[in-house]
Amino acid sequence: MKFKVVIILCLSTALFAFEPHFMKDPAVSPDGGKVCFSYIKDLWSVPFDGGIAKRLTSVKGDDSNPDYSPDGKFIAFNSDRDGSNGVYIIPAEGGTAKKILTGDYTVVDWFADSETILLTKYQSFAGNKMFKVRINGSDLTDMNLIGYPYGDLSKGNDKFVFSLRGDPYREKMKGSQNGCIYIYDMKSGSYSLTVDSPLTERYPVFSKTGKGIYFAQSDGKAFQVCLLQQSEIGKTEPKIIKITDFEVWSARDISIAQSNDRMAYEYFDGIWTTDPDLKETKKLDIEIGEDVFGHETVYENSVSTADGFMPSSKGNWVLFKYKFDLFAVPFEGGEIKKITKNSNGIEDFVVMDDNETIYFTSLVNGCPRLFKKSVKADSDAEKVPWGIDKYIISLQVKKGTLFVFYSTDETPYRKLAVKDKVKDAYSEIVTDRYVENAEISRDGRYIFYSTAEPGLWNMDVFIYDTLSKSREIIYSHSGWLWDLRLDPKEEFLFFNKEGGVFRADLKKLTEFHFDKDKWKDIFEKKDTKESGAKSEFTKIDLKNTEKLIINRPGDNNIISLTKDQNIYYINRFEEKTFLRKADYQMKNDDLITEITGGKADGILMSDSASAVFYSQGGKIKAFELSSKKVKDTPFEIKYSYNKNDIIKKVFDEAHFVFKKWFYDPDMHGTNWDGLASLYSQYLKYVTDGETFKSIIEEMIGELNSSHTGYYPKDEPEIKSIPIAKTGAEFDYTSRLQKGLAVRKVYDNSVLKTVHRIEPGDILLSVDDVEITPETDAETLLRNKVGDRIKLTFLKKSKKKAEVSIKGLDNDQELKYQTWVNERKAMVGRLSGDQIGYVHIQGMSHGPLNKFIDELYTTNFNKKALIIDVRFNGGGYTHDELIELLTKRQYAFTTTRINGAKKLKAPYDVWDKPSALLINRYSFSDAEIFPALYREFGLGKIIGTPTSGDVIGTGPYELIDGSSMRLPRTGWYNKEGINMEGNGVQPDIIIDPTLEQILKDEDPELKKAVELLLGEIR
């Protein structure tokens, strides 16, 4: 079947109309005459052949996911316009929208009666389940079926086709997370896997003229519109007809008419259509004749908050950042100087000891470069020539010396350079190792710095002589340490490690060093030249002289060391912040004040130790030690920036950062710079953060990499109103005339532990509002998180029970623990309590500690153990788990307490049989662990192949406050095979059917019990 692709260039049919871009969620009307779509968070409709679009909705909120009723009278859609997600309907030609349901339900399709809407809702551990609701909001019913949002009912409503899994931006993705297509037969009640290639299939729709199923299938470069003919459905290797042959972008989110097979779908920044009768595929030419955009320049008046600050060396003026620029203001308030005017984004900034010179980093084509400016000068900032080819990571000023931490394209690790105190010259002190932090002697001759060794990440502290250019290791630590500080007399070096602050001797000191000779203080003249004295360090022995001096509960950080050998430090504990003062021996440790009024950021002490500066809610403040009063820095600025300009700069930054830090220098074989050129052409069409997200994620998707994602910082148009949770699930499979039957009560919930609510009890009312089939039950829980909620139940004993609970903001942990307890009970029942079970929720220290606790308590005396890492999102604790499971006995010990019975040494050894459960939702470190479990021969692995999403990632904040996940670390097995894209294969494949998932039969768990029972008998 050959389809011609038609590109039509039209002249505007209306003066001043414009062509929109990045529309989404197209829906074709039943007769194929119109297409409804979402644009700038409103719904619009346009003739199928193109033309002027008509706006259907215009209220604040995100209106999306439209779908026409079969009779063409209504459009159902999703919206958060009232602060909570919900389902709405609106007349197809426009009018007043009506909310019919509250909750996280997604509109999928309509039933043929045009009175009932098909929905899906996510359920933990099962996936999306199907619901239906009448258009008057009544009779919400759980169909007790698994089904997903990208699906379609057949014309006779006897079948439902849907796609499962897959990533819309990863056309090259293979493995257990690839997308496939299922059909559910309403009559037989059975699911059938219909299309499942090594790549991904998504967005299936039934041909309403009996031709078969249309869907999007990846050919490795793009999703193409394809047809599975009716005669091929059900075949093991069906023949698939490719309708489109797109070169660059993918077809997504296909919609089809009811009376013919006219289709519309997303195609990157536009909507395209396919008409099978005409065998024609073309772009849908849309024009909008309304004024929908505001000014591209954003103006902000009366700005009185900062996004970061630094006091000058004398503390009499403050340098601060707001959004994309730098400003300076006298501490007492006054005229504001604008330091930068180009809105290029500010990464870091410092003020030098001359109380005038500023150094800062600002983006140039996405890369942070070094700039210099005098606060007194009106001229523009100068780019520092030395840093023109450097990636500037951070800046630091110590004793009037500028430290620059940087990297280069050739060696991306963190290096150290020092600026000459007089000349604009920079000495690259450390270029061969990763440098964490640095300190300098008072005469500028010696530099102390710490470096990290990749792999072990041990820290070494060096002293560097700037005259002889020699360096010497003076301290090593098998862990992280930070914040090196020399005391003013240069007798001690302070640093943080292991949660505490340590002091170590730089000189040979007697045990009487801290004893004060008061006669000496009386008769000896003060040394006023101490600060200018030459520094001298000989035979430094930090390791044998270090002492833990500050170890208060919480986080402790020094902010100043004074000449009279006192320490000012910040203690943060239980969300409170305290300023404290102590001597070097900690004989006196006094509370100066608690910093109240909210979280305090950027806490610094002035050079004179007279005031402590901090920001609170964007307000710059100073606590004066003498008066113990807090003063604000009053300022007010007018600020403006060009939105389109910022979009381009954020795009450049995102592209540059990925190029510099992505774990694979070859960028997975892509032409990364070429992709930037391609996608940057579309930035002029960005209307909001979600549009920009589409461009960024489309570009990043070309890498075919896991652990990515872009998160815009759009200010919500409306305030979100949460829906409280109760700790129970209710049965919507058959509606009662009064109330909702309880299906499950979560373990550890108040309803279960205190009020003894059980499955089969009936919830009659919420806060005295009775529940009927017409009641939108979740509305009764809106905006009640943390509130006392009165629930009235009819117990199975026919007695009424009125209970009060506090509305929960989240019940995921309760659901999880209930699911785990159900697995434990199943294993105990099937094995006669011979086999233990532990689920590892994530690869972090909380779940690790829980695993250790359960292994050595309730499971240690079992004959075998099932370890479960299904639905585990990853982390980094595979080493600890493998060390536990590979520990082996090497001796016996005896004690009379135990009757001289020989006990294993060590005793905490698990050397009995075990099995490991994995599935396609085991990600990242929950894939590394199974690979090592097999490597050490610890037992059989059961389940489905893991996802193949194995990269170390972390968040990266961009200049506009948006963020993205940045995969920095690759993982390869001993043979050098990249685990990214290569999931762990189980020894025994058990892939539960959708019916088994729905019934929670857990065949993987049953197989593990069967296997281990065979081993222990």
C-alpha cells in the first residue's frame, strides 16, 4: 500500500493569522471532518483539511487529551483547572465545560452509546486499570481490567486495543521495556499479545472500516504509521504494512475517525493527517486568528529578594544575584548598581579583599566563563583571557587570594588555579588530579589542597610551596573530607569529615600549649604584625595529631576562626539552625543564637567577625554579634529579560552540559552538535516550559539513553489542591445504592490498626455527605490533607461505626508495605514457613538497613531465602549487598554460655540456598546487583529480563531554575559489555500474563518457592 506524502504551503487566509507549533493530543471527529487538539493548554478545533482553528476552552489550567463522543456532540478531556486533576466534557462546538469526575483518571475513549467514557487510572504494582463513567458523573465503575491510555475501542465495543510500555522519545530502544500491543476481547475476557517487535509499537487504533489496526512502529529512526491487516491479527509473525516513511520525526498519539479511517497524529512541532481512502499523508495546516501571546519581554517591578549573595570584604555592601544578572547594593540600602546587563546567567561570584573587585562566572554558549569587574566602574565586565577556554566550576577567595576550580575539554576533572595577588596572571597549581577544596597561608607562599582518587575516592591533603613548586602529601583519608581552614596563627588545620569537624596540628606543640600565662598577657606587647609574618611549616604530622572537636547531632560547619582561637560554627539539627561559639579545645561551647524565621542559606561571617550574613526567603540579613540584632539589607529593583533570549541560553547550556559530562564521549554515536543545529531552529516556537521540554527531550532522545529527563520550571497557573488519602481501597466493580464497599485496608493504616475497618465494610459517608452512585467520591476528600476527616462505615455486622482519621497526603508507603506483607504471607503459606522473603525497595541505605535487619532476624533461621528486587528503581548499594551474601565461615567458636556448643565464626553468614526475583521494572543498580549475584553463583535468578537502564545519573540545575537528569557514569561488566541497553537475563524466565498481574497471582514468586523447596528437601 503506497501513500503519497503531500507538503502544502498555504498563504494565510486571514490577515494577521499565524501558524501554531507544538500542538498535542489530536482527536479526529467521528465523521473525520474536524481535528481537536491542545495548544497553549487550551482546546481548539480545525477542519480536517486545514484552516482557521477555533478555540474551545480558555480558562486557566491545562486542558488536554480530548476525545470526541461517537455522536459528535461532546468532547471529553482532562484538566486541572480547579486545582485537581479531573475529567470534563464540553459541547463539540464550544460552550461551558462540565466536570464529571475528580481524580487521576485519563480519558481514553467513548463507548458507542455516547453516554459512557472509558478511562484508565494507575494502580501500584498492576499498572493502569480501566474504568468507565457516565457523562453525568454517575456510576464510576472499575472494569477490573488492565488497559493503558494509548488505546482504542473497536466500533462494536467488543475489543480494546492498547499499547504497553515503550518510550516516545527513544525509537532505538530495545529490551524488556520496549513497547508492544495487546488486544483485550470483551466477550472471551482474554488478552492477546498482538505485535511485539524488538523495537517499540505504540498508539494503536482500530480501523473503523474493518481494515485491521493502525499503530506507530519504530523502524529504528522514527515511529512510522503502520497497518496490521485484519487477516494478520492473531498470527505469530504478522505481516505489517508501512504507511509512512518519515526520515526525521516520529508519528505519535494517533487518533482515528468513527465513520472512516481518517487519522491525525503528532509529528514533532505539527499535526499530520493520513487519509487511507485517498492514500494521502500531509501536514495539517492550521492557522490561529487570535491574539494569544503576551509580550516576549518580562517586566518585574518591586523585586526585593535575591537568589544568592556575598557580602563585600568589609561587610558594607552586598553583591547579589537575581535570576540571570548580578547587582550590588550598600548593606544599609541605597543606590543599586547593575553589574551585568546581558542576562547570560550567573553561576558563581566573589568579592575580593580590596572591597571593590568582583569575579564571577557567566555563560557563553552554554559554558561558564570567568569575568572581572569593579563595582565602582560603569563599564561592562571583562572576560578574563586566561579562562577563555576553561570550564569554570567554582570560585573561592581565601586571604585575598582567588582560587579558581576549573576543567578543560581534554581533562574534565576539577583542577585548581590561583590568581596572582598583583597581576592578572593565573598559576595552574593542580592539573593532574581532582581537587575538592583549598586554603592558603597568610603570606601566600603555601597552598593546602585536597584531592580525590577516582575509584576509591580517597582524599589526600597536599601542601604546595609556590616558590619551589614542590608538593607533599601531609594527610590521607579513606573517605571524603572538605572545608580546609587554617587558623590565623597557622598552628592548626581544621576540616570536616565523617559528619564532624576535626582539628590537626601543623606544628609541634606541647601539652601545655593551651594553658594561658596571664602574666605574659600583662607585660608582653601584642604582636600587631602577626598577619604579615612569614609562614613556616616543617614536618607536618596531621594523622597523629587530629582530634574530633565538633560532633554535635546534625550538620556542623565552621564559618570563622578568630585570632583569639575561637570557632564560630553553624549547627543544623532537626530543621533548626544554631550559631555557636567554641574554643579550640571545646571546653567552652556556647549557643549564640538560633536563626529563626525559616531556612537560612549562604551563611557567612564577615572578615572582622562582627556579623553573620545569611539569606532567608530571598531576603539578605545580618546578625550583629555585639547587639545580637538582625538587620535586613533593604533594596528594590526593576528587572526585565527577554523570554526568547533566555530559552536560547538554556538550550545552549543543556546541550553544552550534556556534551561535556555525558558518560560516553562518543555521545552514543550521534552528531551532537548537528542535533543542536537542527533543534535550535524550533526554539522560536516555544510557548511555555512544556513546549521547550518537548524540544529538549526530543534531542536527548536521539542519544537512546536511560536516566534522562528535563523538568521545566513553569509557574503553575492555578494552585494545586491535593486529594487526601484514607489508607484504604474501595470496590468500584459493582456500585451500591448507598456507599462504597471496602476492598482492601492497608497494613499499618489507622483504619486497620485503630479502627479495625475490614474488607467488606461499607463507607456510607465522608464528613456527613452520603455516598451514592452519583457521588464524585474523591471530591469529598479535596483539600483535606492533614485535616480531621469523619468517615461513617456500615460494618459487616450491620453496625455503624463513625471514625475520624487525618487525611494523608500520600499512601504509597502503606501500599508498598501491604504488598510486601502479602508476598511474605504467600511464601510462608507455600513453603510451610521454611523459606524467608525480603523485598529490597531501593538501592539506598534505608532499604539496605532494612534488608540487613530482616535477614538476621525473621529470616536467619529459615532454610532458604527469596530476595526480591522487582519494582526497584536503583541507587548504589550493590557492593554492600554482595559483601553480605558472599561472607563465608572460616572457623568455630565455643562458649560455656552456650553449653560449649561450637558456633560458626563469623556467625552472621548466609550460606543457605537463595533465589533472586527480577523484572523489567528493576532499574539501574537493581540490575547491577543481579549481574553480580550471578557472577558469584549465589543462586538462580527468576523473572523477566531487567530494563537495561544502567547509568549513574544526577540532577543538574540550569540557569532558569529548570533541571535535567545528567547521566555521568557508565557501567560495564568484566567482559567490557556496556550494561546500558543490555538487561540482565534471568535463569528462569517467568513473564506473568496480564490476567495473572490483575489477579496478583505472582507466578515468579511461586516458581522461586518451588525451586527452593526442591533444593532444601
